[in-house]
Amino acid sequence: DADVTQTPRNRITKTGKRIMLECSQTKGHDRMYWYRQDPGLGLRLIYYSFDVKDINKGEISDGYSVSRQAQAKFSLSLESAIPNQTALYFCATSDPGLASSEQFFGPGTRLTVL
Amino acid sequence: GEDVEQSLFLSVREGDSSVINCTYTDSSSTYLYWYKQEPGAGLQLLTYIFSNMDMKQDQRLTVLLNKKDKHLSLRIADTQTGDSAIYFCAESMGNTPLVFGKGTRLSVIA
């Protein structure tokens, strides 16, 4: 019973297609994040949301958009996918009330754009 | 700006100690973290240290923080093959998203 789930886990698509990656959480956290991971580049922040009405751009938001449909759901969209968006995408959540302020990660979505 | 640096690769023999190093630039960091990513999986928090601490020990893991040099290290004692993974250092200013390093791939040789 994962606390942070991502769908799909794997996706192969073609250049120019619109893609949506979904993230759901049962942790009751207000804060949610989208990162992408590329080999040798670590995790880079795409967008984040501190509550349902809050959306903020991260380091690499160009070519992406997000929607925070509810406290538990945060979706990432690629309006027109391109090959250099091939990467591993992670959703994360956090609760500012926790002493550690840690982020909890989903299992990731591997996206390949041909 | 914020920047977290760590070496990309480390190779150790099973049973030896591993030391993974990290430097950060923002002196206002509140927490510093070590996350572990096993193959095909997401990131899991290994340990964290509050910025007013120098050291934290948790079983085989020892975290050392040198605030003056902005240097963080993770020591894994008696390294096992199951410790093979990518280890990420991250910093937080408390009310902002974590900033991650590029990750250190630890390979344990049997």
C-alpha cells in the first residue's frame, strides 16, 4: 500500500504527442512536487505546489504544465513531447509540520519520447 | 544560488567502510539529507541532520556535518552488496523544495 503512487510506470510515446503523468498520495500532505531524473544530472525540480491553489515553477518548467486537482492529486503534462524529455519522472510530497521536512517519493514514471 | 555537489562514482570492497561526500553552498540550510535510490526504484530517505548538529549516527550510518566548510559526509560501515545504489545529498531551507546533488553511484565489490 504505497503512500505516493504514479501512473503510468512506463510510457513510450512519439514526438508531438500530449502526455499526462499522474500522481496520487494518501499521506494527507499539502505539498507536492514533480522532478525529472537524468543520468549524471541528478533530480531537477519541474513544478511544485504548496497547496491546492498554489502552483510554482521549478528549475526546468519549460515544456511542462501541471494541475493540482485536489490535495491528493498532482498531474504533470507534456503538451507536445520531444525526445529530450525522455527521462525518469518522480512525484514527491512533504508536510511542513514534520520535524524533518523530508520529501516522500513515488516509484517514478519512465517516459520515452521517440 | 543553491548548489549541491557530490562525486558521481565510488567503488568499495564488501566489508570496508564507504564515505560519500557532499558540499553545499547555501549557509542558511536548515536540514541536510541523504537519500538512497536502488535500481528501478524511487528515492528513500536514509537519514537527515539538522544544521545545528555536527554528527548523527544510526546503526551503520554516520553523518558528519562541517558547517564552516559546508561539507556533509555519509559513512557506511561494513558495506554490503545491498548498499549498492545511488546516494543523493540534498539541502533544505525549511520552506522551499529540496535541492539535490547529482548523486553518487556506490558499487560494492564482493
